[in-house]
Amino acid sequence: AVLGQITDLILEDELDPLLEIGPGLGALTYRLLEAGRRVFAVEIDPALCEILSSELKPDRFALLRDDARTVLERLARGEAVDFDGRPLSSPPLVCGNLPYYISTDLLTGVAAIPGLRRGVFLTQKEFAVRIAAERSDSSLGVFLGNYGSWRIAAQAPAGAFYPRPGVASSVLEFRARDGGPVCDPDILE
């Protein structure tokens, strides 16, 4: 059910192509491809890359084995990133199931991508609450809020996962501010 909610959120707009961070075994990727979207995926795990490469056809799917933080840094600088001969620059939508220990790095990298319109991310609930708070006491919430609005779009209880984690998760949605950040991100940083 949670996967369906995430897919529906991503497919709300006709934004294409999209960047998926950490596709894992491709549960979300398959749904996005079935809906006709072009998916550029970055995955660091070589075993998962091998599975994805053997299972998914390259007509609308491109995979890069790399650290997503590095890819996001390059995109934020306005560089095109090569996904097996397919360049990607300024994706209008980024999505992914974000590992808690690098969620901050990933979201600050995502928010800085020129031309980004939306993002949909599965994160730990406590992290999502801090980012989406209407009045943020979190420096990270203030920094990310400079780029646009963040809201919790759905909940994902621990029982929705296997193996079952010790924490609940939330689906965090980002919508970029028209005209870009309100103030200079370098000053906020």
C-alpha cells in the first residue's frame, strides 16, 4: 500500500525524466517504468546493480553504480552525469528510499539541483517531522525550506517492511519554490 502511495505521488505530474536514489531491487522502479516514465537510477551496491541491469530493459532505464551524494553534487553544479552513455542534467523530479545516516546529505544535495520541481522520499518518521515542521527549530528544516515546501504525504509503519525495522517511516514530499530559493543558500549554510 505504501509503495502504491509513493508511486501515485510521483506520477501526479508529467515530470520526466526522474532520478531514483537507491532503487534496491527495483520495486518502485518497475512501477515507474510500467507507467511510461524514464528512470535514471543511482545505486551504490554492486550486487543490486547486477540484478537491476539483468532484469530491466535499457529503453527507458539507465543505471549508474555510484554514491548518490557524488551524483547530486555534480547535478547541483549544473553538470551532466553520464548513465551508460545517457547524460542526465537537471532532473525535474528526484525520488528514493533514503538511508537515515545520509538523509541530510542527500536532501541538501537534491534541493540544490537547478530545475528541480519535486521530490518524493521515504525517510525515518522523526527525520520527516523535523523537515516538514511548519515552524522549524531545526537548522536543516530552515535550510531546506529556503528551496521550497516540505510535507509528510503518507506514513509507513514499521510493519510495512521486511525485515521489520525498529522505527516508523514517512513519505516526505518536496515542491520547489517558484523563482528558486528565497535567500542565498551559501549564507544559510
